[in-house]
Amino acid sequence: MPQWVYNHRGSIRIDIETCTACKLCYEELPELFADRGDGIPIVYARVIGEDTKERLFKIAEDCPSGSIILE
């Protein structure tokens, strides 16, 4: 499962079992997410700024299937 470190204490995962491929994450944050080819997102950025981190938290909250997991 793709994993990305957004700071030294956290990471992000996509639960591909529950993801509905709604495209929200890679349409709203193309600098972090991409379509892996079947609608399911992949996470490809390793480090982001504070402004992008705030947007990430909002996208994770808005994910209709709850498949963006921040740890």
C-alpha cells in the first residue's frame, strides 16, 4: 500500500479496499496524489509545506469513503 511521510511523525495511506475512485484527492491535490491507472490514487510526494498539509487534512476529512488514512 502506498505510504508517504508528511513529517517525521506521520504518514498517509490509501485504503484501496474501500476507495471508490471518486478522484477527489488527485483532482484537489495533484501535487500529492495521482491516478495509478484504474482510478485508485497513489501518493507520490514525500515532503510538503504547511499550506499543503492543511489542504491534505481537509481532503482526508472530505473523502467520501474515508480511504485516506493519516497516521
